Amino acid sequence: METLALGLIFLGNSNFIDRPSAAPVFITTVDDPPFALALIVIGLYVMLSCLGVLKKPVKEIIVFLLLFVWTFYLIIFAIHDIDAPIIMPNFDTIFISFIDIRILFEAFWSEP
């Protein structure tokens, strides 16, 4: 659900991630509508896959997709925080790191 919610936030807010002056240009493009639609599709796929019996291959696809998306955005938000005038992690970065860690724990210690 977090992936779907992030996609909806990016779709509703055209400039969710601001760009510090020293940050690379691609920082501001990761919240554009194509990325938002991809997040919505991934979130819907994960939610619909979890409605039925979760087989091992489907679980592996879900874990890969979620870890890829959330690790990607963790890196983007960390680069954003490093290039900010005050080097201090924002709430967004800390929240995304907890989501990433939760996905890892669920991937290794939950039953398919």
C-alpha cells in the first residue's frame, strides 16, 4: 500500500521533491507522472497478488519489485539530503529506510 500511496502523492503533487542547488538534475525527475504511474501499477500488482494464495515465485517477484522501488527512492532521498544546505536526514528519508528494512524482514522471515 505504501507504493501505491507514494505513486498517488507523486501524481497529485507535481513538485514533491525539491532540488537543492548542488543536487543532480535527475533528483527532480523521479516524481514526474511516468514514475508515479509505474509506482501505482507496482502497488496495484502487489496488492492484487496478495489477495490470493502467495506462491514462492510470486513472492520473489513482489519482494524484488518492492525492494527495487524503495531502495531506489531511499538512494534518491539520501542524495537529496546530502546535497541540502544542512546535512541532516529528513523525515522522508528515515521513513523510507524503515519501509525498506520492514520489506527485508518480511521477505526473509515470513511464510509465502
